[in-house]
Amino acid sequence: MLLAGAALLATAGQGGALPWLRNVVPANIIDGADERDSILRIGPRLGLSPAEIARIRKVSGYVGCLSPSPSVGAGALFLTNDQVLTAAHIFFEPSGRKRWRCFFRAQEPGAPRIDLLIEAGAARFGAANPKPGSNDDFAVVRLAQPIADAVPFPVEPETPVAAGDKLIVITAHPAGMEREVPLDVPVAQRCTVRRVPVSSGATSFYRTDCDASGSSSGGMHLSRVKGRLVFRGITISTGAWRDPKLHGAPYDERTRSVTTALGTDAAVLEAGKALAAEAF
């Protein structure tokens, strides 16, 4: 799920270089090779225009907390330019204790580290103590200041996610990648929705064959609907990414060679709308 590490958080906040963990940190690579790469290299092959790449870099990036233990994942602006959607478990220790000194940093050159306001009234969590990878593993959190000129990607609740949908997944900096990517450049990949189960909670979710590893949590899922890019979901569970036997294995939910995402509709959308309304 997420990779905790003070060094990674420090470099994420400052824009420095990351010590590489190649051949040390495993990853849940599904259906062959690791397809994750710099959005600057792979973006055109994914059908992204220069303007879309620039927009992605402004609205998506790192979500992390520094105390009492470090954690880091990814997130993206949601509905407005002053609130972020991400995985809730980034903000909680395994004991359930809430972390603090949390921040968001977009992945464009010179982007500042902006404090996240996680106190009551400035954040919406799926549950009081959300379980990682569960239906409640989402958080919509207000930024201490809006990001000027940033335009979040729209949601499309009237067009449900369906098996076979093509995705472009954006992650801040997942661990264990086969390719080196600078810290201020988003990591992108193409993958596919494989199954959309009936949700047992207030949120929707879907299964994918996206490659994932530590720090992938909260990554933004984009898809084209009627020709425009829309925000479809976030990564919440990366399967058995520490199991080397599954590296490159076929998609298989029974062996946990699968990645799970929460949709940006239902309870997630309602939480985002409610938080945005309270800002006025």
C-alpha cells in the first residue's frame, strides 16, 4: 500500500533526488513487464496532449504526513483547486492514531509544499478509523491555500465505470519501479478495468490490472469519456506487492494479482461536494 520513509518525504517536500531501491523493493507487476514510466516519456503514447500533461502535473502529486511517523502516497485536486482526494490510510498509523504535519505537493517545477488541514471541519474521511483497502479508505482534505490556475479533472457519475474501460493512472512516485523518474515528474501507465463488483458500502470500487507497489495509494485514475479526460477513481489497494512470485503474474483476484480503486462517485463525490460547500 504505502511506503513510509522519512528520506522519501523529505525529498518529496524539497524536490530533491530519490535514492533508488531497484532490485530491493518488490512491486505488484501484473501481466508481464512494469509499464510505469515518466509522464513526459510515455504521455504522448497514452494519447495525452502537452496541455493535458501540464494540467496533470498541476493537479496531482504527493500526499504525505511527517508525524508521529512518516507516510507518503499520491493524491489529486478534487472538484475544486483547494481540496485533495486521496487514500485515507495515509493519514493514520496502523494503531489507528491520526498522523499530523500533512502536506500536498504538486509535481510541476517549483511547486510548493502546501499544508493539508486535517482537523474536523476541513476534511472528510470515509470512516473515523478507515481500514486500508476498504470501502471507506478515502479522504477529501482541504489545502491551506488554493493552487492558482489549477483545474481539477471533472467526474462523470452519469457514466459508470465498466469492465474494459481504458485507464491512465498517475502516481507521485511508487517504490520499486524499473525505470528512473525524477521526483517532480508524475509516473504514468496505461491499464484496464477488469471487473466492477457490486459494492457492499456507500462507495463504488473496481478491480484493475494496473502495476502498483509501495506509495501507489491515492494515485489518480483518468479515463476518456465522450472524448474528455475524467477523474474515475483512486488506487486504494495494491494486492500482494511484496510477494516476488507474483511479479509479472497474470491478473488473478484469487492470488491477489490485482489492484483495487475507489470510484469518484457515490459517497466520495458527496464528501467532496459537502467539503467544497462548507468553504463558503
